Amino acid sequence: MPLTLTLDTHGEELVSAYLRSGMYRWPEEVVARALETLAAAEPQVMPKRTMSPAEAVADIRELRKGVTLGGLRIKDLINEGRKD
């Protein structure tokens, strides 16, 4: 849903300065980056996103890549435990 914003003079000057710097091409890019920065600084305001089970498994697999315990891979330890 599109949202129309009205900036005060200071806000307009800030957006214009970033556009003149060449870092951004459109005012929407400046505002999007500002909101991303704000969300990182104040994460408690952001709504929690629920992952699907498949997304959660993929996320866990990505986080586990290369994780070792004393030179042993977690996968090897799990397999070793299944042998008992």
C-alpha cells in the first residue's frame, strides 16, 4: 500500500543532500535506508516474523555450517551417539 509522507524543511534538506551525494537515486531509497537503520537500532518495534518449518530448518542448517566441537563435527557426534 503506497504511503505519502510530508517532510519538514530539515527532512527535505537531508533527503536532497543524500540525492546530491550520488549515494541514492530516488527519495524512496533514502527513506528506505533510513527506516532499515532505525529498525536495526530499535528492533523491539519491529513485528516478529514467523518462519515456516522449512525456513527454520534451512536457517538452522546455514547456522551450523562449519561448527565444530574440539575438532569434531556436530554431525559426526550425532551419528556416533546413534550407534550406542
